[in-house]
Amino acid sequence: MIVTDVHPASPLFGQVRRGFKLIAVNGEPVTDSLDYRYKTAEESVRLEFEDKAGRRHNFQFPAEPFMDFGLDFAEDKIMRCNSNCIFCFVHQQPKGMRRSLYVKDDDYRLSFTHGSFITLSNLTETDIERIITQRLSPLYVSVHATDDTLRRCIFRNEKLPSVMALLTRLIDHGITFHSQVVVCPGINDGEQLDRTIDDLFRLYPGVQTVGVVPVGLTRYRQRLPKLQPFTAETAVGMLDYIGAKQKACLEKEGIRFVFAADEFYVMAGRELPKLSEYEEMAQFENGIGMLRWSLTQFNRRRRHLRGLSSPKRIAMLTGKSAYKFISRDIISYIRDKAKVMVDVIGVENAFWGPLVTVSGLLTGQDLLQAALQIRDRYDTLLLPPNCLNGDDLFLDNMSLDEFKKQAGIDIHIGSYLFADTIREVLA
């Protein structure tokens, strides 16, 4: 691990410099930032470095658990996916997008630290032993099917290990999982989905939840397998099916276990479940319960909007899937009770195609086109909170600064706490 910075408050400041290599912690090799955090969480720590000239430097620190050594390291090399899934999003996009969108990551470390879904397809025996030894749990796993033949077809990987055998082995050593099934109509639904959920439920509480998500299809699928999207009718059928499975799981274990993505409720025109019906909200970042949570948080905070009457005109941009719920359950209250002129605009995803309706996949150019069409009617535009990355770049690499410059209107980044966002804009 190569040191990129030593903070002034670090006990190693002035002794360890940029470019030094961290060789070992307490005599053991250290491979990445997660390994470093694990091995330095001891009461006594000895760090061994190698400088640019090849000289070794050792530093011993007395008993002080979880000490911050104030070191930054070069980014870890990401583990890549060795499969070629029939619905892989990386393959469904053109050139010129944000660079990270072309990285097929499949890294169990990111699964543990960030909740990224992995396939378990690229684990070595060393990786498995490390997961067990360092208790990297819970992990988030894309299962898609527990029938190994079907799963290998979906992943287009004949060397894919048996998922049930691997899950069982890790569960036997105390590792827990949250899983997902991306459903492709006619491929892994019906009897296959039933088998998958039943197989995973038999591993409860090792497998704690199953998220069922509709396959996402863009207009960039040339030379890719032909897949069918969900319709309103098939979405209704999926919700009815999941409701029945939840009832059976409740009767057996007192938990719902399997949960439908918000997109199914949008496509089916169904009301969202109550917040309590999502239980621990374990798959929030997977788009399961996100809409209900946002609506509930608004209802809990909306009383703070009373009396905020303002002449400022605000437009909130969002994806088509969230438009109905935001317009009906949030915007109407803000306009009627808070006396604030707020509109919500459902932005068509011209870039990816009409089947992609979530706000997190809106590009800068689509949002900008919407902004240019309405900017004369508003004072402020609110952008969805999940359309930018940490460097303030949209999916198509447009920067937020460039967006603001071209939009020619006051721009704010919203949040999932709608009431708080409105108050901030009016402050």
C-alpha cells in the first residue's frame, strides 16, 4: 500500500512521507485499505514501512485501540467481474459516459463497506478464508437463480460455482447475506423464481432478505440477448406473487423476507406498502422502500412548512417513476398548506430510453433540456440527489458547474427529505 498523504496531526508526521510503502502491520502483510483497518484495530500496533530507497522503518504504538494514524493510501485495485450477464448494464451504454460506468466491479470488499451487490463468481480460496476470518458480514449477493444451470446461462459463465453451496459454506461460518434477483420475464420468473426464493428462505437467517427487481433495459442493446420488459399487467402479477410469498414467510418465521422493488408498484399503479412492511429497510439503496421512506419522512416533517409562504417559484425535477407519488403526496401539500409555489417535473429519459424511469439514471443532458424548457417560469430548480457522483459529475460526464452555467437559473441539489429541502431553498 503506497502512502499518498500524511496528515499533520498524524503521530507519523515527519517520519513517514508520501511514496512510502506500508509493508506489514504487526508482522503480517497488508493488502488493501480494508485489511489495513482490520489489522490496525488492535490494542498494540507495529507498522513497517519501506521508503523510496528500499530502507525499512518500524513504528510501535502502545495499547490504544482504533487509533487514527492519519494516513491516506492510493486507491485499492477493484476486483472485476468475470461474467457476462445477459442484462449487464455496462453493456447497455454508449461511449462517452462517466468512466466508472464501464467498470464491471465485483468486489466483496465494496459489498461489505458500501452494500454493492456481488456475484461470488470470482472468489479465490484466499478470498473466502479472508471473508470468514475478518467477519466481512453482511454481504450483498446477486443470485438471480439458484438453479446452477440457469444461473450459468444468465451469467454466461460456465465456470460459475454453485451458489447454494458457497452461500451455505459461508453461512456455516457466521456470514450473513442480503440477496437480489433481477427478474427477466420468461427466463428466471415463474417456477424458477419460486424455487430461488424457497431455496434462499431455507438458508434464513443466513440469508436475511431477497430483493426482487425488474430487469432494466436501455435502447443500447445492439448485439445483446433479446429480453422482454415488464408491463403493467406482469408487474401486477409479480406484486400479487410476492405478497403471497411474504404471507407464507410471515407464517413460518415471522418475517416477510422477500421484497419488491419500488418500480413494480409504479408500473402496476399500486399503492406503496406501509413503512413498517419493509421491516429493517435492508435494501433501501436497491430501490426497495425508498419511495415509501421519503413520503413518510415528509409527512413527519411537513408541519414545519406551515407559514413559509413565499413568492419564490420552485420546480423539482425527477424521474418518471417517482413523479406520481411526489406530485400527489408531497407537492399538493406544499402548495395548499405551505402556500409555496412548487411544481414537480417528470423528466423523460431520452438518453437511455423510455423504459428507464428512475431519477438516478437521468443524464445531465436530459435534465438540462428539461431545465431550458421551463427556466423562464421558475426562480429555482431542484435536481434529484442521486443524479450526481461524489465529484459532482452527471452520468454523461457533464459537470454540475457546466450544468449551472448552461441552465441559467438558480440550481439546488435536493434530498430525500423533501420538507427540509424546501426550507433550505426558501431560507
